[in-house]
Amino acid sequence: MSSVAMQNEGKQAWQQSFEPDKANLADTGRNMYFILEPGFRLYFEHGQDTLTISVLDETKAVDGITTRIVEERETKSGQLSEVSRNYSAIDRTNNDAHYFGEDVDIYRNGKAIGHGGAWLAGVKGTRFGLMMPGRPIVGDKYYQEIASKVAMDCAG
């Protein structure tokens, strides 16, 4: 990479507007790093803390798009701490995976105590983001969640 390219790399703006042809968004598919197929599951463990990510055989309409539900179930010290139902769709033309929001249940001592971080694209000014590009490029910077004052995750 040239020194000019390296200087400009840090100045690239964070992409926060995505305009796929919504007719090309599907509730199943995959790219190199993101699998959106019912039955796919990931399991992570560190001591008594776990995270299980499961692509469910369920969909939900969000912002006019049929999205696939991806459930994240997290435990801390062996106790359920959070269950998130994330809503995603993948572009059939370029395999970009888009993120349309999540419903969240936070647990303490086995009881739901809150829903912090929950948002849905198209509600109160929120917009869907890019979870994982179909063809990632070094230096890409993009928002995954665009829900001001709730969730503004980005990757780059």
C-alpha cells in the first residue's frame, strides 16, 4: 500500500447508508463469513460463560423485508444472562448480509429484567445496517446497527 493510500485509509467515512434492491434480499443464504441457513449453530465457551448462536427455522417481517431469526443465547457463570433474536437478510446478488434489528431479553436470577439494546429497522428513525459484506475489502468501514441512542455498532 502506498503512503498516500495509508494516509487516506484512516480518513474514510463510515458507511451508514445501504441501498440494495429489496427484491433481492432473502431470508437464507451465505457468504464467506456469514451463514444464514436454518439449523446452522455456533457455540463458544469460556469457563462457565457460553454463547450459542442458532439460525432458527423462523422468519419475521421487519421494515418490509422477510428476515431470518438468529438467536443468541448467553450465559454468565452458568446462569442465563441474555437472549437476543436478531433479524437478518442476505442479498442474493452480492451476498452482503444486512442486519434489521433485534429483540432482547436481559436476565438476572432466571427472570427477564429488561430489554436494553432492542431495535427494529424502520421504527423511530432506525435503519438497517450491513452485518457482513459478501466480499469484504481491507479498509471497509460500515455501520452494522443504526439505531441512535440504542445501538450503533460498526465494523472496520
